[in-house]
Amino acid sequence: MAICPSLAHNKGGLRSRATRHYRFIACSKGSLLAVVMIVISRSRGYGIMDAKARISEPAANDFARNRMMNRHRIRSRFGIVLLLGLSAHAYGTTVTIHTDDARATLVALQNPSLTHKQAMVVAEMHGNLAVVRKLKEFKIPMTPNSFADALFACAHGHQATDNAESALALDKTKVEAPQLLALLGEFDAIPNTFQNDIERRISMFTPPGADIHLEGYVVAAGDGGGYAFGDTEFFLNIGVSDDLIVARNVTTHELYHAIQGAYAKEREPGLDFVQGRAKQACERVEDLFASVYEEGSARYVEDVSRLSQSHSEGAKRILADANDGTSRGRTSASLLEISVAALAAEDPVPFDDVYDVGFLGHGELYGIGYLTAKAIVDSDGPPGLTRALKEPPHKFLLRYMQLANYGADSDHPRLGSNTSSFVKRLETGCR
């Protein structure tokens, strides 16, 4: 296979001078071709005030999401481009990664002369607006202005004084800023090295002919390793994903969430023939099944076992949580059963409360999602998981229930009666 470099291009509406895009197209006469192209966004030494020019959309547009998108939670990603082609026809899933949001935050933290106006410019950068949004989802009071206040205070040597400021983790990030800036330099310097394993995994579980543009932002604030909001954007927190191995896994996981976001419309269930409370219950349960599918399949695609190559504390913690979750598959299935019953009750538990119990902290429901994804791939190969991108979420669990090994052992735990009944009910349109 020959690698044919094309002209560097700059997509309209992306980050002005600070963004560079590099495209490499694999040349082949074979049939199906999967190849990755790197697109890295670099900050070229611009000052804090230059960041203003790199804010591409108003905050209002960033936060306008529909009900379906709001169910999506914690996630993250990095700088890759998948190109899928059929001989003479080129289709591509492109990913642009912006590192300037993180860089501006890290530079600001080390500037004892930072003004509040400069801090506000950093707080209003696209990636940092997402940090604000994520913290608000966690019911932590945060606004762009309070982000700027915390950044200004930290730069001037003041420690965090309340839970909201502590959630930004700026005190810790400031101490590590020189090392994190060096890590950003590594991201920019070795894109091909960083991309190889991600390309291999993602291409296995992406539909042939996919033509999607994804946007990733590296940030340096907050206490989550990465996240997404159910669309084609993703965010990687370099303050938590602080070595290349962890960043690779988090990127793979979050990049797959962005691909899921691109097909979200195709996964919407057909519930047009049912109304009232019955429809509302079915929608809530399908939303829960969607989270089980999205997190379980993304965890499978990222391949958590690769974290054993890292010696960082973050990697050890993620690996321990993942191993604990999969070893307790029956417990995870039981929590899913309780969650379905809670959402379908006459007086239902709020969805966010159910979600928080299942997916935050140690993420107990990741376990049954991962085991379901693994069982499907073991039986049907990668195409089995790829098909789930375009099917209503309950079909992910339905296929699992149809497998020969379903319920046979702790790696294939049987789902509870409420869960299995709702899967079958959703398959009939909730009639």
C-alpha cells in the first residue's frame, strides 16, 4: 500500500490560524480499504488574548441539545481520521482534534499576571464551555464566569475555596502544568504513533463507507477523563488522561461515542403506536438500554486490557474498575433489572437518578454492557457490534438473549424478567 499525501486543507468554520489539518490517503487497488488519517490542531504560540478568535460558536448553540442527546453522559477522544474507501471511491470519517483549549488553560495557570478579562476569554473557549456543561450535569453550580473566577484565583496563588472550584481541579493541574504542556507536545509530535492502535480498533467496528466529520477538544480542567454529549464532538481531559497509553484508550472510547452520535437518529425507536404513560415508560427504559449499549460497546472497542501497559495511577484505577465490573456481571445484570423496574414504575424514579447510580462512580452498569458487547463479538464477529450502531438500543440486548451461551455462566449472565420482558416489548413497538 502506498501512502499518497494530499494538500493540507482547512475546513471552513474551524479554528483559524491555530488549527492545522494533515490528510494522508492510502492508495490501493483492493476492494474495501480502511485507513486512518491524522488531523491535529496545534497552538502556535498565540497569547491568551488570541484565543478569542478561536471561539467558533456561541455558547447557546453548544448547549442546545434535544431530549435524546441529553441522556448521554461521561466520555472523551483525540486526533484521528478514518478513511473508508471502495477502490476508486473515497469515503472518509475525519476527526479534527483541537489542543489549543488545554494549552491556553495551562499557560494561563502559570501566569501570575493573568487578568480577569484574559481568564474569561479562556473560560469561553469551546472545550471549556463543555467542561462547564458537564459539571452542571453533575449538579455542580458552574458558569463560564465562575470558571474564569477560579482560573484567575488559581493563577494568582489562591487555593480552591468551594466544591465548584474544587471540581475544576485547577490546583492539581497547575502543579502539573509543565509536564502536561510537554505531553501536549508529544501529541503534536507523534501523531502516527498515537493513531495506529486507535485506527485498527475503530475501523473494525465502523460501517464501510462511513462519511462523518468528528471534532475533538483536549481540555485541562474538570475531574473526568473524557466525555461527550451524544453528538459528533468529544472531549479529552489531559489533566486526568495524563500519559499516552491512558490517552489512547480514552480517545478510542470517546471517539467511538462520537461515531455512535453520528448514527443516533438511526437508533431512535419506533414508538409511534403507543401513547400516554406506556409510551413514557418505554422511552425511559429504551434510554437506559441506549446507555448500556453505548458505554458497554465503547468499553469493548477501547480494549481496557491495554491499560496494563501503563504504570500511571489513572490507568491502574480504570483497569481495576473495569475488571471488578466484569467479574460481577450478575450483580450488574441485577442492577439493570432494578433500574428497569424503577423507570417503569407507576411513580417512576427520575431517569438522571437511575443513570447516576448505574454509570457514575465505579459504573456498575458498564459491566453488563461490556459483557453483552463481548458475547456478541465472540459469536458474530465485529460486524455484530457494528450493526448495533444503526439499530434501536434494545436490539443490542435482544441479540445477546438469542446467543447460545446466554445465561450459561458468569460471563454470560441472564437478564432479569423485567429487563427481558421490556426488551421483547420494545421489539413489538411497545404495544
